[in-house]
Amino acid sequence: MNKKAMLSLTGDKRLRLLRIAFVVGIITLLSFIMAPGVPSAYADEVPGGNITDPGVRAVDIAQPAVVRIITFINSTLTVHFSSGDVTFPQGGNAAYQLVLSGSGTFISAHGDLLTADHVVAPPTTDLDSFLQQVAAQDVANYMNTTLHANPQVTATQVAQSLASGQPPSTSHYNPPQSRVYLSTEYTGPLNAPDFQSIPSNLFANVDRIEAQSSFTNQDVAIIHVSNMDDMAMVQLGDSSGVQAQDTLKIIGFPGNGDVSVKPTNLLTSSINQIFVSSIKTTDTGAPVIQVGGNVEHGDSGGPALDSGGNVVGIVSFGSNGPGSTSFLQVSNSARMLVQSIGLNTTPGAFQKGWSQAFNDYGATAQGHWHKAAQEFQQLATRYPLFKAITPFLNYAQKQAQNERVSTGQPTATPTTQPAGASSSFLSNSWPLLIGGLVVILGVVLFGALVFRRRSPKPAVVGGIGNGRVYSSSPAQQVQSDHQGRLDKEQGDRQGRLDKEGDRQGRPYNTPTPLTSSYSQRPVMSQSQSNNQPQSNDAITAFGAPSSTWPSPPAPRPAPPASPTPRPSEAFPTMPSNSSGNLVPWPCGHMNRPIARFCSVCGEPAPQPPTIRRYEQ
């Protein structure tokens, strides 16, 4: 197969590939249209976020069980001046009330919570500097007015002096009293204007510490509150499976998150993702989990959850500042305390119902919206304080209105869609439809552009018969047949010219046959010509008349003396320049002398000085 035929075959392949791409695009678009709607769990519109993610769903289920713990400590500071001891604040039974904040988690259905020991029993070494700062202003006023300090001292100077031990001082603390506040993930948003106005049924005092390991040891404690039975709770997991590079999530109430004094803000928990850096052991033998991530003051005592929503760590201590390292006490230390007091951590009715309802809420099985809506409604009726369920209930009910429920056994086929949406593809997945149309249009335009650039500029001669030319598309033309037709056409035309020459007594030259020219060199395209700019054009067509056969180009003038060839030697010939260099035409393009039309613009060949018309 010659090069011309190979190039034509390549063009045919391009056309077939274009058709295949178009068909594939149509089939893909139809598959999008006929496919069922996608699940409706979108993080930006579904209460609870991406509820199809088991990790997100586990945190959502655990959040109502996490509480904020406020510890109050009444304290006084006695300063030992050279003139005598003075106790601050002055005035009988007055005391400074120190307020500390931490986090905790319900781990039973009987009012038992897990927290860090230092949240409910703060070490006095940490309280001393706090108390000195609180009392510094009163001490400075006493020194300036009573002792007539010269120069006058400021509260900052006094706090620094007390911290350095000059003058010496002694701290006195009453037993701490802690209070547990339910989070808005259980109560819903609050209308109370300040902390003192929070309804009494949304918090409870800690009535006892059931078991504890001090801050210098394992820093975990189990506390109890009354009148808060059958609450949301979280199960204790096995911390021995935690390894470096694991990802955990903590829930707590960081102090830096208190951007407002309104109760709704103060009682809304924060979720942070942390990464396990290492597993280590303290000097006292307590195993701890070293973590990196955003862990702050106020998160102390909060749970660190694994991907299943189980507590595997308790926030304990760490260094201050951004990028600091923090440490968690392992949950196995808490499990030993649970076992030591025989605590029953079996989930109660609320937790079972809440877990079941939320898992149905995040499922994709047919009928899950109806089921979740019914279960949420039962929880809302049975537990009126659980107002945080309202957005979940409303959303599930709205989804259930558009959900088709079969009369048979529910299957695990996702058929649900967001509220207010039709079950058709056009209403839920119109971006996919538009995207498919754009892709198909792009393929078609790109293919058309490539095909046009690869096609010859003029039309290609498709067939010759009875002295007439029929044009056909390049994709349908076979190059081998086209070559044969050109040879036949050239022979017929040369025979007629020979007859004319015989009548005039002027023979034509005897050049190299046209067929010999094609057999000795490859076809030259427009992009391969040395006299034309290089381009991406394909094979150049050799003339393309649309309906009538034009006058052929005149041959060169013959030499005056040349014997007339014998009839046996007569052969369709053209000037020898047909296989040589290109010649300029009036249109400004370079063409072969034997060409009938310009290979670039398609203009007919120039007429000779003396034109003798002949019949076709």
C-alpha cells in the first residue's frame, strides 16, 4: 500500500473514531438519565452533616452525651506583711470564687460521667497563681491606702511580687463544687440571657466522686449527678488498639471558643480532629497518648473518640501555644475504675433509641426516612428536654413526604432524595445532564475541527464516466481507485491531444509517463512542498470540478523538428516537467504543469496563448 492510500486510511479511521466517540457520549448521557437519583446526604443542607460517613455519624450520636463541667472553689489569700497578716478579701466571711471549666461524658444510664480528675479536683499548685492574680487588686489597694506605699503599686506589680514570694502569702481553699450543664446538642438553643438564668432542669450538681486517680497519676475520675438518669451516653473502648498515625476526634468546650457570654454559645460543644503521635508512659507508670492537633484549655476531661464513636482517650494535659503537644489518658485506665466500682455501663432506653433512629436517619435503605421520622418522634415525645432532635425530626419528616415505600420487605436500594425534589433525574441531577451535553458537544466540535483540518481544501474527484466528473466526499473516496481513474483520464486526454497535433502537423514531446512519476516518488502534500509554508493539511487534491469538465492546460510548444511517433509508440504523455519542479500560476500558488486546477484554491489552470477547443 502506497503512502497516499495509508494517509487516506488514517483519515477513515479518524472518522470512525469520531463516530464511536459520539455514540459513546450518547450512551453515557442516557445512562445518567436512566440512573436512579443519588442519596440526599449533603453536608451543607442535611442536619448532622455528611451522615452517610460512619465516622461523622458516630460523632453526631455521641455529642448529646458530652457536657460542660463548671467547678467553683471559694478561696482566700493571707498575705504576710511585716506589719502583720492580712486575709483577702477583707470583710468577715467573704471569699474569692474561682471558676474553672472542663468537659465530661455520660458513660452510664444512671447519671455517671467520665472526666479528668483535675477538672473536679484541681491541684492547689495550679490554683495558687490564679488566686494571686484575682486578689492582686485588693492587695494593691490595701498597700497604697493603709500601708502608704511609696511609690504607689499596681495590681500587676503585686501579682508579680506574690508569685515571687515577696511578700509571702498563704492560700486557703474550700472543697470544690462542680456542676454539670447539658449541651445544646441535647437541649437545643437556649433563650436564657445569661448563665444564671439557665433553667434548673438543664444542669445538675455533682453529688459525689465515685472513683478517681489523681492528676499526678492517671488523672481520670468518675462522678455522679442526680436527676439525670437515662441520658445519652458513650461506650468506653479499648485503648490498647490505638497506634501512632491514628486519627481521633475530641469533643469539648475550649475556653477560646467562648466568643459570647450567652448560654447558647457557652454550652455549644466543639469538635476537633487530632492525630496520634506516640504512645508513652509517665514517671508514675500511667500510659498516655501523645497527640497533635487543636487541644485547648476547657477540653480537659472531654472524650477522644475513635472511628466507631467509642471513648479511647480523655483529654488530660499539654503545653500551651499553637502547635503544642497534648496528652490523653487512655480509656483503659478509666475502665479499671469502672470495674473497681462495678459500674453498669449498659446503654439505656434513650441511647438505644437515639442510636437506632440516627443510624436509620443516615441509612440508604428504602423507607429509612419514614422509619427515622417515626423513631425521632417517639424520642421527642418521651424525652421533652431533648429539643435538639427537632431539626432531625423535621428533616426526616420532610424527606418522608417524597419517599416511596414499597409494601414488601424493604431493600437496600437508595431511592431517597432531598426534600422538595422530584424523583426524576432532571430535578436532582441536572448538572450531570448539562455536563454530559457539554462533553458531547465538545467531542463533536473537536472531531469536526480535526476532520476539517485533515481534509483537502478543494473537493476530491470521485468518479469519471462518459466525459463527466462526479464528486464524492473524502471519507468515501478510495485512493487506489482514484489513481486508476486519473491514469485513464490522462490517457484519454493525451490521445485526443495527439490527434489534434497530428492534424496540425506538430507532434508533442515524449515525456516521462504519469504513471512512472507516481511509482518513483511519494505523493507530496501541501505541507510537504518546499515552496509552501508547512501546515497540518492532509493530501492535496488534484482539481475538483463540481459539474463541467474545463479546458485542459495547453502543452508546451513543441520543437520544430521531431519525428511523429509510430502508432505502437503512442502513449498518453505530458511534458517532462510533470514529474519535476512546480511552476507558478496566475493565482499565486505553485502547481505541477499537468494540473488542471490549483491544489490550494481550486482555480482552473491558466489558458495557453493559443487555445484550440476540442470536443469531449
